Amino acid sequence: MIDLAPHELRILVAVEEEQSFTAAAARLGTTQSAVSHAVRACERKLGAVLFDRGRHGARPTDAGARAVAYARRILRLLALMGPEVRGAGAAVEEVAGPLRIAAFRSVAAHVLPLVLARLTARYPGLTPQVRIVRELGRGTAGEVADGRADLGLATLDAGGPPPVPGLLSVRLFEETYALAHPQGHPAPRGLPLVDWDENCGSYTRDWWQRQDWIPAATIDVEDDSVAVSQGLGMAIMPRTTLLGAPAGLAVTDLGPRPPSRFVGYVTTPELAGTAAVRALIRELRAAPLPDGLSAAWPGLGPRGPAAA
């Protein structure tokens, strides 16, 4: 059995985040030699080199990145152990302390505020912490898998596996795409196409391939908000991104069968049963949806039941 002590896990996390044994030691209030000794002990116990050392500092190897992800998740469970144990069998469940959420920009702006207002009104001792993460590559799911977030709001495939293996994922709502373009333009479909990278593009690829009017992207931007705010051309965008669109921007439907994406939550199996995450999931499922979004399953929506 591999037996790593909590202080060793904290050292692994500190070295990875500081990218330096010396800086990690200063952060933890110990010596550089103690950090170095602890890392070597972890490497011996795990049977893998965890950090590349050099003049550049300390960079995690692939094995090290995985070890640090486990370390963060274990440390988070240790931090939750006391409240969860004290709440076992209690008439009123203790829901307090930090709740770490990763979300991409549009859902953080248009879905989370009401959810968090309801959640903190019900549990005043809870302190949500929201990180805005680009939904690209591992995206918000990667934040959860790496132990940086308790729950992530992510784009999900219609019926496929979670974005990152080993996580639990549940769809919350579906949103269609629409055409955004400068208001009053006589032929918006002839404008240059503004595009950006996002995970959900893979879910709508079949629809894009069937359209003969869409040109190759002539303007690429990193953030979807840029595509709608500058009037650079036309953009095909999900509805949450277009909520509160700036003046001068028109939004046109894409016909009877527009592309769509699912948005849901991801969490780890061990955190799914904790009081704070379950409370957040209840509010996510019970809160009214903004206009243009539809619940991902029957019975969920503005007046749908909360999760048990």
C-alpha cells in the first residue's frame, strides 16, 4: 500500500504551483532541503519521477501532474471530512465553507448568478468561489479532475462519456445556436465568418458540414464575446453567449433544426455526495432557465423539482 502523509501531499501541490522547491518551501514555512527530501520520498513510494529539476525550476512530469491532481483531491476530502462527519445523522445538514466552481464565461454570466444567490440565501455559511475557464481542451472538467474545483459547468456531448474520464457528468439544459450579425445588414449570411475555438464545436460538426452557405472562417478570435461585440462579421453562437447582446447586434434563428449543445455539471464520484456539492446541484436543477434554453430532461425547468 502506498502511504503518503498529508504534509507530503501539500508539498507536492506547492512545488507544482510554485514551480520551485525554494518557493514551495517559503510558502509552507519550511526549508528547501525538507521539500526536496519529501519529494524524493514521494517519488520512491510512488515509483516514478514526479518533477524535472533544472535551472528552470521544477516542472511536473506526466506522472507528477497526475500525482498532484490526486493530492489536491485527497486534501480536499480531508478538509471536508470534519463537516461531513459532524453532519451525519443531523436533523439539519451542515453546509458551510468554500465551494469551488469552474465555469465557462457565458454560463457564469447568465446562469450562475441566480443559482448562487439562491444557494447562499439558503446556506449563509457557504462561500462559493468561481473560476472562469475557457471551454477548450480539458476545460472546466479538467479543473475538477485536477482537484482545483469541486464542480464544473461544462459543455457535454449528447450521449457520450464525460469530457474527462473518471468524472460524473449530468446534462442540465440544451441551448440552440443562432446567427449573430450587425443589425440592419441586408445580407448577413454573406458577411465574413467570425469563429473561435470551443469544445462544443465538435458536437455541432455534422450540422456545419451540411451547410453550403457558411464560408471558411476569415476572422479567428480567442473569446466568443469578441465575436459578438465588435460587429466584425457574422458568427454562429450559442444562446447563452447572445443573452444581453450589445446594441446594434441582431440575432437570427438558423431554421427549424439548428445546431445545439448540452450544458451540464461534472464532479468527482467522491465529491458528488458531499453536502455543499449536493446543495449546489439542487439549485442548478431547480433554478429557472434564461430565455432560449430548454431543460435537458422532462420535469426540469422553471418549476421543475430539485434533485433529492
